[in-house]
Amino acid sequence: MVELRRRHLLQARIARSVGVSESTVSRVLARAGLSKLSDLKPVEPVQRYEHEAPVDLLHIDTKKLGRIVRPSQRVTGD
């Protein structure tokens, strides 16, 4: 079952070809860590930035502020 999964076969198709129920295939693949097709892809390493001092790397969040067409009464005092 695990070998068929490594060939990117779906669980229902594996169950029909082996001759067991789909729940059995699901349990076996879950134990092997292959319950999802995305589990077959290699995991990309996490990119980390490490610096000697905390101030070496500065992170600033920016966002576009709303466009003010006409100032409100708080600004104009009206």
C-alpha cells in the first residue's frame, strides 16, 4: 500500500487494487505518514535570518494609508 501511494495513487484506487477497504488503506497510510498527497513532496527548509546583535536586522511593517479627500471637523475645527 505504501509503495502504491509513493506512485501517487489515490486511497480509493489503492483499496480496489489491493482488495481491502478504504478505511484500512487510510489507517495504514496514516501510520506511514502518507495520508495526504502533499506528504510525498520534500519539505522546503525554513529560511531563517540570524544576526549577532538584535539591532542588526530591522523589520518595519508598512501599509498604504487611506486617502483623505476632505479633512473632518476635528482637523478643521468646524
